[in-house]
Amino acid sequence: MIYEKMAAIDVCDVAVDLHTATIEQLNLKLPSPVTDWDLFSMLPKEDCARVLKLFNDPEFWRALPAVPGVHEGIEGLKRQGYKIHWVTSPWADCPNWEGIRRTWLNEQKLINDVIHDITFTSQKYRFAADMFVDDRPKHVKLWGAMNPSKPSLLFHTIFNENYPWDQRIRWAKDGIQPV
């Protein structure tokens, strides 16, 4: 297939259901309503330590579930002519985290080339694409400022629902749909 456009898409909480799995596995209690994207800012120190220990376990990352609808959504974007490039912030304290992330995407059939179709960076705003999708408001805002004529889309989760952003989406069979 020949792709006309590039979609840069985050992995955590856009493709892999990190926050939900973390909350369920550790039986965490979050404030209601959730008012901040940063999980650590909402938890007591003891729970933060438990989360960090979990995040440093390679088996935890390997077993994470996919976000509902991601497979259909990615296929829909491909049908619209988008090449998918995963752009994800690394978790440096977990042994072989990058390899595990590549393997997870491959096993989920969400990546074609585990070497060239993923970028590990904390500076996602520097990645050139025709569209950007992330659940973290900071990343969406920075990428949008660097690429004002292109869609910078906030993937809707409970962790960002109070953040004001006009271009908010979720997965749909034909790619993405506005929230």
C-alpha cells in the first residue's frame, strides 16, 4: 500500500491501556473527578512507590492490554492513506523496555517494521508528521505549536477530560471520531 500521509501516534493510553491496568493491578483509589493527567500527582507516596516498582517490571509491560478499538482505528487510518508511526516516551528504568514495546506492538499486529516504524523520544513535538495523536495534553499542545496547520489530537481518557482542547478524539472503525 502507498501511504500519502504520516500519523504520529503515542503508545501509552492510546494503544496500550497503561493507566487502567496499573489502577486495576494495584487496586489504586483515584480522586473523583480525576483532574490531572499525571497519575503520580494524585497518589500518596506509598502508592507512587508501588507504581514505580510495577513500571520497572518488564513482565508488567509485556502483559498490558490494548486500548479498546485501537486495532480497528489503526486499520481505518491506514485505509484513509495514513502510514502509522509510533512515537513514545521511554521508561528508562525498566530493563529492555524499548524491546518490550517493539515486541508488544508487533504481537498486537499494530506495527509493520519494529525498527523503522517507532521512535522513542521525550521530545515528540520534534517529530514531523501530518497528524499527531497523544493522550498527554502537554505533548499535544507542544506538537500543535510546532505544527499549527496540522491536526494535533488529544486522545480522550479520564486523565485529560478536564483539559480544554478542541480536537479530542477516540478510536472508531473508520479511524478516529471526535469526542
